Amino acid sequence: MSWRLVYTRQAQKDAKKLAASGLRPKAESLLALLAEDPCRRPPPFERLVGDLAGACSRRINIQHRLVYQVLEEERVVKILRMWTHFE
């Protein structure tokens, strides 16, 4: 059974930046992977700490990351950011 992806407003804004920068295909492949199983490896993911505690991230490229939360009960993956989370 697949997972439902939900995007924050910030993630929607970030998607436009990704499309303009040519990183859209890589981001789409990561989103497809998250819809199948958000905990599947590879590619590796890391659990975040600090302000984003409880969230996970996967690399789009060396600078940009896809940051998301997994809501187990609802089978929802909430996409928080798709650009850099260091801004």
C-alpha cells in the first residue's frame, strides 16, 4: 500500500526553484520512493535534530535536501522543504 504525499506551502515554493535549477528529475525520483516506502534504503536518509527534530532528510544534490515527516497512523509523508534546510 502506498503512502500519500502532502506538501507544505514552502515545499510548493521550493518545487518551483527545483524546476528552474534543473533538479526536478532527481526530486521526482525521491518523491516516488517516499510514496512507496519512506524508510527504504538506499538512498540513505538522516533523522534531523534541533528545530526540525522528528523530520528526516534525503539529499537531492550536495547542497539541497528533501526534508519530510512521516505520519505513521495516517500513512502520510509530509514534505516540508525541497531546497536547502539551512536557510
